[in-house]
Amino acid sequence: TYQSPRSNRGQPVEAPQLVDIAKREVWPRIEGAVQDLCADLSGPLLEQLAAIEDGLDAAPLHRRIKEAEGAVP
């Protein structure tokens, strides 16, 4: 079991529940950040990969997620 820091009743969270929480709360945020990162990509694959690396250097995914949620970077 996993003790969720968000649990307000102190109830342990089982693995299937944890997966459901991740699908609902975590993956959509990551997907949005990746879509933002890849929005302007075009051209040959190696150039796209280089652009992704440059984009991650400029703003890692965790910072992109915070910015999308309106948090101060």
C-alpha cells in the first residue's frame, strides 16, 4: 500500500487506486506539457529531437506543468 500525501483520512491507497489517481491527475498534466513542447516541431526526425532537447533545456517538463497551471516558475 501507499500512503498518499493527499489522503485526508490517513487511509492507505492500493496500487490500482494509485494508477487511477496517476491517470486522472498526473498523466494529463504531463501530456499537456509534452504537447506544448512539441507543438511547433516539423522537419526531419533528428532535427525534431534536437529541438525537443533544446526545449527541455530551456524549460523542463515540471516547469512547463507549473506554468500551464499558472504557478510562478
